[in-house]
Amino acid sequence: MQNGMIEKIEMINFMCHCHLTVEMSTNVTFIGGENGSGKSTIMAAMLVVFGASASLTQRVDNTKSFVKTGSSTASVSVSVVNRNGENRYNHQLFGDSIKIKRTFNLQGATRYEIKNIQGKVISTRKEDVIKIAEYFGIHIDNPLTFLSQETSKKFLTRFTGEERFRFFLEATNIDTLVRNNEETSRNVQEMEQSIVLSRRNIEEIENEMAVDERKIELRAIEAKLSKRVQCLEEEALFCRRDSAEGAWAGSQKEAAAIEKEIQSRKEAGGLMRKKSDKVRITRERHVKDREDKRDEYTEFMTRIRRLEKCNSEFERSVEEADRDVAQQTERLRQIERQMELEACGSKERVLAEMVRKKKKEIREKEKEMNERKVAAPDFEAMRAEIDEKKKEVSRAREKLEGEAEKAARLGLVEKNRVNLFGKNIEQVLASIGEERGFHRRPLGPIGMHIKLKEGKWSETMSAILHGLVTNFVVHDHHDRDILNQIFRRHQLNVPIIVIDMDKSDIPLEEPDRKYLTGLRVLEITNSAVRNTVVLFSSVEKILLIADRKEAEREMQQRPRNADFAYTDYAAKITVGTRLKTHFYGGKRDRNFFEDAAKMRLEKETQVEGLTQHIAEARQLIKEQEGRYSAAIIEEERRAKEAGEMQDTLKKLREEVRRDEMMVQNMAIEHGGDESALKEEALVIKESIERAEEQKNTFVSKKGANEKDIEHIQEEVNRIGRECKEIEKTVEKLEAQEREMSKLALSCSGKEIEEQTRRLLETKSHASVLLEQFQKAKEQTEALERPDPVREEGAILEELDAKRTALAEVQNTVEEKTRNVGEIKDRIAEKRRQKEKLVCGEIINSELIKEMGLSIEKRKETIERLKKEASETTNSIFKELMGKRGMRGELLFDFDRRTLGIQAETKKSQTDFAGGKENKMLSGGEKSYTMVCFLISLWESIKSPLRLLDEFDVFMDHVKRTAVISLLLKYAEKTKMQFIIITSQSLATIPDSSEIKKIRLKKSDRSQPSLLSHAVRENRDGAQLGAAQNTQEQKN
């Protein structure tokens, strides 16, 4: 009997059995009975006692269903052989037999007990039960060890190639090796994650150690600063002591000086009053001299005015004399001309001819003047035209300035396009420029950094980008919060996008270069803006194809890295299960690019027209003003010539009038006495001589007066200079008098009282300083005086700096970490933890390396086992099939994970691999084939136990006899324990000492399950199993 075989199984209140004890054969045990007698319950009991779950039994769903109706608990126990050979399990503890018991109750609770041969409970752990089962090779999940009723039916009739392959893997435990290998791979991954976590922990420990070391350093700095602060405070005490001593001595000196000053002020007071009286007398004398000089100046000025008046009268007399001389000279010239005419004899004729010529000359001059007046330009009309042109230029200039201002406001140039993004956007950008709290200056609006290379795509790109052009881009959330505050301040609601501005251009997956994409028609001046547009609109994957039909054809070919396409009128073409074209209906969004382009073009055209108009008007004004200036010059010249002509005409008319009068006088006086004319001429000459003499007299007097005026003017200038000198002297004397009055006032009784009050205050302050000095002296008596003692300002400045630094260090060092010893202990502990983690990481790395090699070796072993198991199984299968005169082969396909069975007799052939079955192969032959397959798989496992539940359900008597004979021979050959549950007759089973036959009787089914009772309890609770076995043997 091999170790691990079942000696006995006992069930109490388990499912349909009240109390059933079954002793097993060491070789083959047949358990028979009608349906409902509880045969399969024995298999379920053996499964659950070795740790199987309720669902694995394929009978119930939970453990409380194992309890028989009317009972509160149920139990199953088995005895396992542990006496032979070297593979005994802990023989010293358990002995020759191991008893395993499992108990259930109605609450679903379960309990295990593992007892030795003496009945002592060794363990109550399920893990120990599973360990014992695995040690003996009893695998409850291996269908070759426990072939259930349902698995038998499927195995014999309905197994597919995939299911047979899985059955093969489970039976040979290859799937367990695969799962173990996968579990090992998962463990390796977990260990790798553990190494990553360990490295993070090491980094955290290093950071904490650095923090603790920094704390120790801060504690040292704190101690050093505290010592320095104490030294500075002591030095400040000595400094305050010296300062108090010096201040007290200074106060004493100041009091003495004030007393001396009071005495000197009293003495200087009388002296200043005397000097002030002298200065006042001198000033009054100079003031009197200044008044005398002013009177003398006034007298001289009166004489000058009187002489100038006389000179004016002399000038008038000279002018009258000149006029008389001129008249007399003219009369003398007339007389001489008359005398000459009479001498010629034709006076009247000559004068008449002279008058006629002069009148003709007058008429010619008048005609010329009239012609010049007619030819003169219309200066008034010209001036009005020039004024109108100037007004027109002024209006055009005002309009140009208005249009230029409007163009600048609406975005005529690119840098002022901001008003397209909102009415307050200029103020927002100004606030952003003034803000200094940004980590990186925000970018926005995004449309400010985007230009369109081709204008025909303006509507399409506006539809693609939508509201993205108004967004702002910031570097981090701190900048976003500041920008939100600016937006709220200016009542602006614009989205903000946070993106890493330091990041380079994101790599793109673009379509082929033959396609025009949304990104390729945009000119973007900033990499952060480019990344934002790519992330939020995917413009690099949008194709731009002007014609809709062409766009649909291209999208049907599904170009690489292209999401959809747009036409030039913003129609969107997408490809899903079928081609779709989306047209925009209703009111569209504002065309940002078209608005900007149109606005710029319109304003540039308007400003260009206005500029040209102003240039033309200015040129015209310049020409008109040139003509007007030339006309003005010509008019001035003509006016001058006209004036000269008027003077000439006036003279000619006067000569004509005089000549005509002369002609008349000559006609009247014709034939007069020539002697009378001569006498008149002599009288006129004498009159002229007298007038000349009188004129010369007046001129000589005027010259004498002018010399007197010059002399008097010199005196006046001298007096003026003297007055100025006297004024300066008086001003100096007045300043001296004011200063002396002020000094005298300072030396008066009021000033002395003020000095006396100051003296009392100084003495009081000196007493206070003396007290401070004595106090400071007491404080510094026990201290050592530093050498040298610096100034108090430098000491206090350094003391404030050290105190500030000390406060910062104390705030940095936490109160609980002020103990340096604790911090050093903590650093040592963390260093040990780090070393432990590093060692663990090294060990885990080595384990990972070894486990990786083990995984690869296991994979090779699994592949080798698959090959060996498949070859061994196929060889045994062929051998078993040949014993019945049949041929068979197992067709393994490891790639497709299928297992086909090819079987044939002399009259039929069945190919289970292809799923086609020859109708000439009987059910028994098919069952025999599957049993051969089962036996060939048994060679692949090492388990002392085989349990089969109703495997012969589809076999006829002949094939069943052959199959049982085959199983008995195999059991005798392998010396393994077989427990075969069958619903057919046991009479055909041969009798042998190695074969035990047990038949269960059907009992009343009071248990609400699919099973029946096989054993009933009598009133005294005796076991009926042995009696039933005896009765079965008699039958």
C-alpha cells in the first residue's frame, strides 16, 4: 500500500447520508448503487475534506448545503496511509496514518482537524491540509485524480478539441507550471516595483537626513549667533556707559558756556546800542545828501527842457526862413524868365506851346494809369480762394487725424489689433505689462500671435479655431490666479490656458506633405501658442481642400494622420462608418481673420486717399500763395510807380496852371516897363539876403543851446551816479542798523531770560545723564571691557542684524527638534534604514536576475514537458488501442491549443480532430477510445489515487467488460488505488483479493438536494455499512 492512499472515509449527516463509513481497497474499489443512493456524494466528500470549495464539487453552491436536513452540523473524515517508504509525511509527528476531518454547520462555517494515529489534533489550518494533499500528489483540481460524473459525461461524449487540450494540460499539471511561471513573472514585476518604491524611500530618507543635518547646522549657527548677540549686548552696555559719561561731561561744559554767553551778552548789549546810534546818525546824514542831490537833478532837468523848447522854436524859425527864401527865390526865377521871354519877343507863343505839350503829356500819363488799373489782378478774389483752400486742407487734416486715430484704435497695424478681442483688452494688456508678480509674462490673446498665410481660408480657420483666438496662455497656476484678478478688475471673461512655456514644440503626427493642413496655413510667432493651438484644435490633422467633392474623395482614401477635412467655405467632411459632410447653418461665428484683413484694407485705403487729397491741396495752396506773393510784389511795384506818376502829374498840372497864369499876366502886362521888373528883382534879392542872415542867427543860437544841453546832461549824469552811490551807502547803513538792532535785541532781558531757562534745562539734563552713567557703570562692573569699544551706531546695527538672523534661525528650527542628540540619533537610524534598503535593493536585483533566468528555464522546461508528455501519451494511447485491434493517434496542435483523436477499426474510422464522426463506430468503441486516452494521460501524473464517477455510463456490456479489464490490468500493473463509482451491475466485476465491491442501497430522500440517502441510521445509531457489504457479497 502506497503512502497517500485512502484507507477509510466516514461521513456523518453529510448531504443524504446520516452516517456512512467506507473502507477502501488498496488496489481497486467499486462503489455501485442505484441512482439517488449517494454514490457521487462519496466523491464530493473526498473533495471537500482535502480543501475543495462547494462549487468545485458541482453538487451544491455553499457549504451549509452539505448539512443533512434536520441536523445542525455535518462532518467528513478520511484516513490517509503514511507508513511505507521514504516519502512519509512527518512520520514522527503523525505516525502510520493521518486523519483529516472537516466539519460544517448551517451558518456556513467550516473547521478542519488534522489528527495523528493516536487521535491527537495536530493542526486546524486549511493550509496544512492542502500541504499534505500536495505532498502526496492528491490534486483536487486535477480531473485525472478526481474524474467527476459531469466531467466523465463530457469527456466521453462532448469534449471538443480545445476542451481535450485543456484537459490534457490540467491532467499533466502543465497548466499549473504555466500559472506558476506567470505568478513568478508577476512576482518579478512586483519586486521591480518594490525596488522603485525602495529607491523613492531612499530618496526620501536622504532628503530627511539632509533636513536633519541642516537642523544640526542651524543649531550650531543658533548657538554662535546667541553668543555673538550676548557679546554685542555687553559691548553696547559699555558703549552706553561711555556715551552717558561723555554726554554728562558735555552737559557740564554746555552749562558753563551758557553762563559765559549770558555774561557776554549783557556786556555786548550796551556796546551794540552805542554803535547802532552812530550808524543811525550817519544814515540820516546820507539821506539828507540824497535829497539835496535829487533837488539839484530836478533843476538841471528843468533847464534842459527849457533849452530844448528854445531849440524847437529856433528850428521853426529856420523852417519859416527857408520857406520865405524859397518863395522869394521862385519869384526871382519867374521874373528872370519873364525878362528872358520879353527878350526873345515871342513869349506868349512859347508859353502856349509849352502848356499844350504839358497837357498832352498829362493825358498820356492818365491813360497809362488807367490801363495799369485795368490790368491789375483781383487780389481780393485771389485771397478768398487761398483762404478757402486753407480751410479745405484744415478739414482734410482733421479728418485724416480722426481716421488715423480710429485706425489705431480698431487695429490698423498688427500691434494694435487688440480691440478685435474685446473692448477692455487694451487696459488688460496695460495691466499685464505693469504687473511684476508673474513668473512668466502671459501670452494673449492667442490671435495676436497668429497670422493667416492665405486669405481664402479665413472663414474656415475662424470656424476651426472658434473662440480659441481670444484665450490667454500662462506658464503655471500662480500666473493664472494673478491674470484672473486682472480680468475681474477689468470685467473681462476670457478663458485661460495653463501650459509649460519652456517646453519645446510638441512632436506632430502630420499627414503627407502633399496635403495642405490647418497648421501649414498659419504663421504662429510663439512656440507656446503653437503648442496650445495643436493641443486644443488638432489643426495639424485637419486637411484643407477647397473643393468639397475632391475633399470627399481624399477622405474616402482615409489618409494617414488625418481626422477630417474642411473646404474653403467651412464645410466639414468626416469619415466614420460612412462619409459625412457637415454644413454650417444659421449665423456663423465672427470671421476673425477676414475682419482684421478687411478692416486693415479699408482703413489703409481711406488714409491713403486722404493723404493724397491733402498733398494735392497743399500743392495747390503752395502754387496759389506763390502767385499771390508775386502779385503782391507786382502790386507794390505798380503802386510805387503810380505814386511817382501821381507826383509827376501833380507837378505837371501845377506847372501848366502856373504857365497859364503867366500867359494871362503876360497878356495883361504885355508891353510893361522892364525897369520895374529889375527893381522888383533887386528887392527880392535883398529880402533873400536878410532871410539868410536871420536863419544863420537862429542856427548859431541853436548850436549854443545844444552845447549848454550837453554840459547840463553831463552834470545830470554825475548827479545820478552820486545818487546811486548814496543809495548803496544808505542801504548798507540800514542793514548795519537792522543787524545791530537785532544784536541789541538778543542782548536784551528777554534773550537773557531764554538763555537762563536753557541753563536750568541743561543742568537738569546733566543730572539725568549722571544717573544713567552711574546705572551703566553698575551694570558693567562685573563684565570685561572690550578693547576697543566701537561706536554705538555700528554696535546696534550689527546687534539688530544678528538678532534678526537669530530669530530667523529659531523660527526655522522647530521646538521639538532643538535637542541635537535626538536629531543625530535620528540621522543614524535613517542611515541604517537607508543601508538596509540599499541592501534589500541589491538582493532584490539579484533575485530578479535569478528569477528571470528561472522563468526562461521554466519556459524551456514547459515546452520540453509538453513535447515529452504528448509523445508519451500518444505512444501509450496507440499501444492500448492496438490491444483491442484498433488503431488510434492523438493529434496535438500547440499553436491552436487543440487536441484531436483519430481512431479506426477494420470497419470504421472516427476523426475526433475534425469534429466529424463515422456512424459505424459504436458508442462503446468511442468510450473505449476515450478510456484509452484517459489511461495514457495517467502516466503523466504521480498520484497514488484515481477516482472515477460513472465513466461507463455510455458503454455496452462488451465494451464495459473490456474497459474494466483494461483498468484492472492497469491498476495491477501500477499498484495505484482506484475508486470507481458506477451505476451499472457489479456482477460482471471479477472477484479478487485486490478488488473490493460495495453496493449502496437507495433510501428515502428527505434532503432537499439532488442526492439520495445511501445509509440510514437506526434508532440506536449503529452503522449499517458493514451489514450492507455482507449482504451484497451474499447476493
